[in-house]
Amino acid sequence: MPYFFVRIALEFCESCSLDLSPPLAANDILRCTKDRRTLNHMHPIAKCGKTDFKARALLVGERIDLRSLAAVERLATDPVVLAAGTCGIAVLFRYGAVVLFDVAPLEEGEVVRQLLPLVSQPYAVPETESLHIRIDPNAREGMEGNVLFLADCALERFQLVADILSKSTVLAMYEAKVSRSFDLVEPFARDLERKSRGGRTAGQLLQQIGGALLSEHNLVGRVEVVDKPEIIWEHPDLERLYVRLEDEFEIRERHLALERKLDLVSRTAQTVLELLQNRRTLRLEWYVVVLILVEIVLSVYQIFFVGGH
């Protein structure tokens, strides 16, 4: 009789597709095994079982239209994660950054080519950032030399790393843009000291100021460099790793230095505009003086020459 009930219970479990096999061990999960019970929940890197690979971030353009990927199968959202290459993944950010994990160089070119129709204002030469990653559950999570050690290959960790790498590329691009504007501030100041006017430097500086101010708008409004990613609120255990990576790549320090340069460029822009306005005002005053003198001359002429006849 007991055997009869046990057999009924087993048949019921099989009909309901229940898995009565023993649970996975912690080490098996950390090693990203291909067990059939976790296969549907694992991304390509986990399925391939690789523990040593590279991550590469590319800033390909001003913006990526992620809404056009609504019909594409996603591994995760916020940020969007897609399968890429043979065993890799791609993490996409709306501000134009793509972070590739375990994607070969030839596959990288194909991934970027497929994304180009979704990229607005693509850059001719993308800003890049590379990082070597090693999965080791026994190592301390964080950077050791040029290698980033991760405790496991959970997708959330890759999303976190991608967030840091993408922000680093954005900062690098804006640092280069602002430096070009910043380099014109010193010649402009020297011209003011010698000639009390900006000369040609003022015009060159104004051409760079617009781009610098736009960079400030993009940095604050679109990228949100110093804000923590949403993944931290969903997985508080990853905050320590995020803080370590943020310190390693000096995200906050670079952002603060960039803000200071942008502030100086903005104040210089205000000075240039005031100087140009004063020049125009002075020029208008001279025009008025000349017109008054012409009017006086004409009046004198009429009084002494025309009126005398």
C-alpha cells in the first residue's frame, strides 16, 4: 500500500514537471555550470563557462534608440543586455555607449555595424575603455592590477561593470572636448593682459564654448555620471563592488574636475560676451558722435554759405 502511494506521488510530480533532484551546490553556481535546471536562466558567458575574458566599452554616438529593440529578445533590462557574438553579451546605454563582454574583435565590428542604424550622430572614432575580467569565487572582488576579479558570473555584476565602463568613456570624451576649450582660456587671458582685448582668440574661444556648454548639459541631464545605477537598489549586495570600481576609475573625482573646468569656461564665455557687447556699444557711440559731427557741419554750412546767399 505505501509503495502504491509513493508511485502515485511520483507520477503526479512528473505530470506537473516538478524537479525532485537535489539542489545545485553553491560552487556549481559560481562556476556557471551548464546544468539543465539553470540553463534557461543563464546568459551566453555562463553557458560557455568561461572565467577569463575581456570587457570593452565603446561610445559609438550621441544616443542609441533602445525603443527600436523592443522586439529583440533581451537577457535583461535597465540597462538592456543582449546576446552578442559566439559566447558574449552586449550592454547598451541610451546615451550612446555599448559595453561588450567576451566578444572577439571581428564579432565586435559586426555588433557595432548592426547597431549603427539605431545610433544618432555616430562618432567617426569611438571612445573606448577596456578591462580584463576573471571569475574567481575565492578572490576578493575588485581590481588587482589590470584585472577585475568577480565572485560569479551573475548578469547583474556585468551590468554594474558596464555602468562604470560606459561612464568612464563618456567622461573621457567630455574631458577631451573641454580640454580643447580650456586650452584657449590662457591665450585669451594673455591677450587681455597685453592689449585689453581678446583679439582673434575671443572668436576661437566662442566657437569652442558652445560645445563645452552642450557637454555640460549632456553630462548632467543625460548621462547622470554620479548617480548610482538602478541595479544597486535591486541588489544592495553589489554596492561594495560598485564603490570599489567607482574609486578605481575615479568617476566622482573626474566628474568634479570636469565641472570645475566647465565652470571656468562658462565664466570665460560670459567675459567674452561682455567684451564683445562693450565693443559693439562703443562702436555705436562712435557712430552717434560721427553723425552728430556731420549734422553740425551741415548746419554750419547752411548757415554761413547757403544762408549768406
